[in-house]
Amino acid sequence: MSQSTAETMEECVRTADLSASDKHRLLAEEQRRLALALLAQRRDTVEVEDLAAEIARQETGGEPVGEQVVDRVVISLHHSHLPMMDGLGVVDYDADLCQVDPAGIPRVVQDGRLEW
């Protein structure tokens, strides 16, 4: 299902409305940057544990990670990063369902930078 032009414009407006300070806060933490980059490649809702597992793999350079490492990232995402991103309107985070919808994240450009 493709997005309508109105929905696409709404996404652009939400991220474009972030102040420079909010953008800097959003990108200040490595795990948040990894989460944003991973979520920007998605259009569908993502389970927090799946996102955490991929972040943990990237933090270790692609090496296999244990359950404790993934749990640490889940906790960090749940208590810090996802609520902040949700508060800024960049994602829709449902803590009860442990799911994140990346609808408001700007798409990743070719070199991996986030485009605002």
C-alpha cells in the first residue's frame, strides 16, 4: 500500500518542524543514531526486540550477540531513546506492544546520512 501525497507531506512537515537543538539532541547518542538509520530503511512497524538485536549486532561490528546484550539495548531503547523519539514526533512508539512505527523518520540518503 503506497502513501498518499498528503501523508508524505505530513511526514516531511513533522521532521522539518524540529528545531536545530532537537535535531542535535536526537542525533547525540550512538544507539539513537543507529536506531534512526535502521528505522529509516523501514516502512512497517518494528518489534523493539528485533530493532535492539540489530543495533547490538552493529555495535559489535556484526559479531553474534548474546541475549543479555540485546536485553541491555532493549532497556535503553524502552526507557530513553524511543520515548524521546516519540516525544519529538519522529516515531510512534507503543510501549505496551513493544513496537515502533518509523512513519516520521526521514529517509536515508545514499551515503547513510539522515536527510531532514
